[in-house]
Amino acid sequence: MLTEWPATVRSIQVCRHHFIHRMILSEPKNDNVFQLFPPNASAAVYTIITFPFLFAVMFGDVGHGLLMSFAALWMVLEEKDPKLKNNNNEIWRMMFGGRYLILLMGLFSIYTGAIYNECFSRGMITFRSGWHVGPMFEKNLWNSSVLEGSQFLSMDPNVTGVFTTPYPFGIDPIWGLANNKLTFLNSYKMKMSVIVGIIHMTFGVCLSFFNYLSVITFNYLLLF
């Protein structure tokens, strides 16, 4: 039966996903293909969002995200310009072809940069900090002698008025003054990346499971 199909049909045995799309375009009335290879849930639709977001988790910075977004937005608005479309520079053609993806990467980077509270690697003070040093002096826990004899001081959240409320969005800018800033931020980003990465991989496994479920018997799924 396979020998009677067109050449494009026989090529599916090497790459089933690509073949199905080719058959839809070249042989729309051939039902034999869908009997053996029913349409799958394509991961490409989800990758359009998950890839830019995972990039932003690593790249997150409001300032750099704005620069990337503006550059991509310019390419999107000028996409019909023959000078841009017909440019033979290999690097430019790669960037111009991915202009919409780069735009999403920039927008997501602005969002994650706001969570990290970073703009061009500098902290932002968007809202008022939830930590206050005044009560430490009012309770006489800090004084001139303590300041002279200590290189680093720790604020006690158990003292009334030192910690009032969590920061409304993202990381409190007070961490920019902490001597363990890098340790805290790197740990925060690493844990968030691990959590998002596990969710992403689990979703991919579930997607593959349902794709296998549509074409393979239950006994074979046990090996999956």
C-alpha cells in the first residue's frame, strides 16, 4: 500500500509530523494518511509563547528588554520595506525573519525584569520599600557606637515597624543594599528557572503522551 502513495507520502516514515502538513497541502483528499497517521497536537503553537518566556527568565531586565522590543517593533513596522526584505546579510535575514519572536522575547524580558526589579542591571524603586531602619534607632538597637563597630547590620523583622508589608510586585529594592544580594538573587532565579523548566518539560511529556495515544495501542504505551 505504501508503494502506491506519492513520493511525499513515503517520506513521512522519516519525519511523520512534517509529512502530515505536506499531505494537507499536496493531497487534501487522501484519507489513507489520516487513517495511519492522524493529526497530532503540535508543540509549535505552545513554543511560540514558552520559548520567549524561558528566554526572559534568563535575560530579564527592563532596560535591555525595552531596547530589544523597540528594535523588533521597528522591524515589524518596516517589514514591507524592500531594503530590509531583500538584504542578503545572513545575520540580518535571521534576525528579520524572527522579528515577531524577538518582539515577544523583549516584552517578556520587560515583565521578568520588573519581577527582578532590574533596569540595566540597576535596582528600581517603583514602590516604597516594606523595610524601615527608623525603628531600629528608636528602640536603641542601633546607635552611633554600633554603626562605628559594625561593617554590616541586620534589620530585625520582629521589631515593630521594621517590616511593614511585602513589596507589591517583584523584589524589594532594599536587597540592593544587602551584602548577600547576589547570593539571594541567584538562588531566587535558579529556583524559579527549575520550577518553570520542570513544568515545561512535564507539559511536553504530556503532549507526547497524547500524540502516542492517538496512534499506538495501550500495550506499546507502557514502553513510553
